Amino acid sequence: MTHEPSSHRFYYGWVVVAVTALTLLVSAGVRSAPGVFLVPLQEDTQWSIGVISFAVSIGLLVLGLTAPVSGWFIDRYGPRRLAIIALVLISISMAASAFIQEPWQLALLWGGLSGVGTGIISGVLGATVAMRWFVARRGLVIGMFGASTSAGQLIFVPALMLAATTLGWRASSLALSLVAMVAVLPVLLFLRNDPADVGQVPFGATPATTAPRAGAESGVMRRAVRSPVFWLLAGTFFICGATSNGLVGTHLIPFAHDHGISQTTAAGMLALMGAMNFVGTLGSGWLTDRYDPRKLLAIYYGFRGLSLLFLPFVTEPVGLAAFAVLFGLDYIATVPPTTALVADNFGRRNVGTVYGWVFCSHQVGAALAAWMGGLARDSFGDYGLAFLLAGTLAVAGALLALRISRTPMLAATPSQP
């Protein structure tokens, strides 16, 4: 029999969900800022797109490297303390970036400091809160956190573009810093680490599920890296990062600007992409429960590849809107099937450990694509070659996805060396 919260007593976990969702929304907004500020920053400083893209790529890489480490710190010190630290780092990085004068300062602030802050929040904060506070309705909560990330892009991209075109990118950075600092207050006041902190148990918990959860199996990553499946998952997610937030998330607005499409219109297309992303991710989660996730990944990557091969020939807002709808539907739709395949192959108790490194591969791909996309623009005068190569890479990802096995990896036994 489950221990549902009494109808006469409000379950505090929903307050924790609301505060966590707000934190994820702010983090997503900060991560969208480089793509919005890239053209105004380039026009203000006269630095090349390649130089600016290098700073963006550092941020994406540091975010990925931070995610696996932040899980250990959150387990040790609790989500509340780490969320506060992350938001303060984000606020400092955005405030200081308003005063930069040299490229290395941009790399340090947009890259290193902001990457650490967003990496702490983006990697495992939502998953940790869902696992600690909910047994029943856990899927609903995780879906709400995914929706918060999409909402961050939907809300912040047009707002930041409006601010950048009216106030300038430096003043907009200060405003973003203030938003992050204000978000510290509800975390400080309302976020709690565990249901026991407020005299409750996880929502829908039984005596068995309220017992301490077993951690990841000892040596799971040593065994995982010997498995071809791990490298196929990491490789396809590398492609996901390269073709999504690495290239499109960073360079779509500059690409549109090159073709005479206003920055405000292009920012609206990114917001439209966020709305489609919301729909696509929820739909992907539903489909992953019912169909082979390998086939879903193949469809997603193939669909993405075709849309990217189409993008270089887009020169009008209508075409860009069509791309935003098509690409947005599978922008992060790859996450549910990839997570499911990690669980199928390496065990559900090992998902956090193994998926953390698969996600790191995603961010390595994003970092390289953000930088190389900028270099391609500087070298060839447009983004055509970069998008064509990305489309080809996504099609290759579709083929690789079909080679992923669903055979569980056996845990080590005492007789094994």
C-alpha cells in the first residue's frame, strides 16, 4: 500500500517542483543568450564570429564536463545548496561579461564561469529532485522539468533579442544577471533537500521505496567503456549536441542575419523552435514507452538531417519558420530514447553515472560545432557548408542508432578480475 499524502495536507514536494522548474527555466534562458547576443556583440567589438564562437564552445564543453561531477556534489551537499551556488555563479558571469574588453575575458566568463553554473543546474538537478521527492508521478515531474527548459528558450530568446536591440547586449547581460540573482531568493526560502526535512515521505512511497536507494554498481563505467553500445550511445549523442544547441542554437540568428532576415524575426523563430521542442519532447517520451527507442532515434536523426540539408537554401522568413517547426519537433526529442537505451543496457540504478558521461559527449559535440561553425562562417563567408556537413552527420547518426543493442550489460561478479 502506497503512502499517498493526505488530502488534508498539502504535499510540499510540489513547491520544490515549482522552485526547481523556475531554476531550470532561468538556466535555459542564460544558455540561450550567446546565440542571441552573437551578432550585437560582433558588431560592438568587431571580433570575428570564430573568436566569439570559441567562447561559446568553451561554455558548452564546461557545461558537459560539470554535469557528471555536479551529481556527486548534489548527492553530498543537497540540491538546495548547489542550486544557490549555481545561480550566483551565473549571475556573476553575466554581470561581469557586460564589462569585457578582450576575447579572453569572454571565454572566461561566457565559457568557464557560466558553463560551471549552468552545468550544475542542467545536468542532474531536476533528476535528483524528482527521484528524492516522488515515486508516484515521477514521470510527470520529469516532464514538467523538460517543459521548463523549453519554456526558458520560448520566453528568454525574444525577450533578450528585444533588450539587445533596444538597450544593447551589455545592458541586457546585466538584466540577465539580475534575473539569476532574484531566482536565488525562492531557492533560499522554499527549496528543501529531502521530504524528511519537512516531516514527509516521497509522494507515493512504500516502506521499500523510502529506504535508502542503492547507488551505482561499483566499476560500472570501467565495464561500460569496454562496451561498443556505450560508444554508439555517446557517438549518437555527440551528433545530437553538434547538430542542435552547438550549431543551430548558436548560429541560427547570425545565419538569418546574413540573408537579410532581421534579428528579431530570427529570435522569434528560435522561440517557435522552443515551442515545437516542448511538443516533440513530450511526444517522444510517450513514444519511447511504446516503441523501440533505436528506431525512434533513427527517425529523429534522419528527420533532423533532412531539415539541416534544407536550411542552407532558406532565404525568407517563411522558410525559416518551416525549418523551426520541423527541427524543433526533434530538437531534444532524442533524450527520452537515449536515456531508455542507457537503462536497458546498463541498468536503471546506473543511469545517472552512465548517462552523465553520455551527456558529456553531447556537450563535446556541441562545443566543437559551435566553434567550427564560426570558423566556417569566417572562412567561407556563409554557413552553407557547415549546415550541409551537419545534415550529413545527422543522417550518419540515424544509421548508427540502428546498431545499438538492447542487451543488458552483466554486472561484475566476485570471480571476475
